[in-house]
Amino acid sequence: MRRTPKSIAPLLLLSGLILGCTQPVIGGFDYAPQYDFSEFFMVADGNPFRVIVSGNPFPGVSDDEEKRQLLPIMQANRPRPRLTFTYAMPIEEPHPNYRVIIVFNVANDLSAARVCAGEFRHKVVPPGRFDVFGVYCRNDLALSQAVTSMTASSPEDPRMGQMFRQLFLVLFPDYPLFRQTRGPFLMR
């Protein structure tokens, strides 16, 4: 029996809905006017790049074990530069101090600026579901931020890799974000 396009349409719609439900949705993203991908690329490419993880959404896993398991997942889903994520704090704080901060179950009133300044507060959420707040910082300035909410059973859950891949694409976009519009004859 030959299928007509009308009979295939519901199947395509259903498969699109199922696929769409498995991908994390990143929202609440914002970029400081100072954000520049070329600056991030220059700092991160071929270098260690510090990541700070605050909070643990997996009650059955210790904080140290959670961080140990998350690091290779973040590395496998890293943004475009050939960076190496690390938890290690340099002996002397670098100037400027670039880092990405991942806060699980962040308190509703905690801003990206406070996170970059080192303030972390968390909220209680039902088991199995958690929020993720990602912030890219230079010193105390939040250059970009994004949030997502998801479910995962453990740090090794494949959905964690998908979430980090999407989160890093939003935190570190490599396309121009801010362009001043030029008037006629390319005048500013």
C-alpha cells in the first residue's frame, strides 16, 4: 500500500513531538554588551578553563562524586574552542578571571552578577527534576547567562550531555550579537 503525504503528516508530527521532548529547552539567556566570542576563544582555545559547580541535584551521589562524573560530560560537550574544563583554582587568581559557573537549583532571586561575585544559594525542588543556571564571568561581570530545567536520574544520564551541549551553545554563541545599525551611506 502506498502512503500519501496526508497519511505521513501525523506520523511526522508525532515523531517531532517525541524528539522535541527529549531536547532541553534553554531560556532566560542574556548577554552583556561586553560579550565577545573572539575574546572567549582567545582565552579558552588550547587552555584550561575553570568551571565552578554549585549544588547537587542527585541526592544519592556525594558532591565530590557528582563533580567527578560531570567534568568528562562537560568536556565531551564543550563549546567550540579546544578548551579543557578544570575545577582547579590557580595558585594566584588570574586577571581577568574568566570562568563558567553552573548552579543547580539556584534560588529564584539570585542574579548572574551575584553568582559572578561568588554568592550561591539554592532552593529545594522535588527529586528527579532540577534547574540549571549557567553564567560566564569575567571577574565580577556576568558576560552571558542562561537557565534550563530538566530531569535526569544521575550525572551519567545522557540527558546531562544534551543539556550541557545546548547550554554551552547559548552561553558562548559564536555569531555577532550586537551590531549598531548604520544609517544611509554606511554612516553611524
